[in-house]
Amino acid sequence: MAMITRGLRIVFVLGLAFWALRLASAQDGGAGDVREKAGLCQEKNAALRTEFEQAVSTRNSCEQSTDCAVLTPGCPFGCYVGVARARASEVEVLVEKLVGSNEPDCRCMYKCSAAPQASCVHGTCTTEGGH
């Protein structure tokens, strides 16, 4: 009798574990859903980067390096970007708007090196040391 009870307990525990595993897989959609979500996040981040880069391109005119400022927009826009000092607050507001429109699961982070200097090159604010 003790062997039967013990066997039933094992079957019950295994059944419960299997049920919990199936429930968890149904909620997160499994590996295929994760890959699909990652692809959607990449597309969304690429669209946000394009919008950001277009906005920066109209806000980075300069005559000399003192006209420029370095902003740290962060992921997915890059570590640093050179913009016209007079338009820097507009770009910062845009970054907040774009990041806020992104899905929470699509937000990202990365570590950036020391901030470069802003400079004016051929009438465009840029950063020394790259993005």
C-alpha cells in the first residue's frame, strides 16, 4: 500500500510539473515567439533611429565648434551625437519622446566610452571619436 501511495505521489508531482511547464510555455509563446519579438524590436529600433537621425540632421548646423554640443541620447540612438547648441534641448525632448514610444521589452542599454568633444566640420556639428 505504501508503494502505491508513493507511486501516486510521484505521478502527481510529475503531472503537476508538466502542467506548469506547458502553462509557462503558453504564456511566453516559446522560443519562436521570442525570436519574433526580437525581430519586431529590431525593426522598431531601426525606425526610431531613422527618425532620430533625420531630426538631428536638421539640428546640427554650425559655423564654429563653439556652436556645437554633445548629447548622450543612449540606446538605440548611439552613445553621443553632435548637435547645434541652440537646438540641443529640442533633440533631448525628441529623444525622450522616441524612447517613451518604444515597447518596454524593446528598450536597451549599452556602456559608452568617455564623452568626445563636439566640433564643427564643414558646417555640421559632429563628435570627435565617433558615435
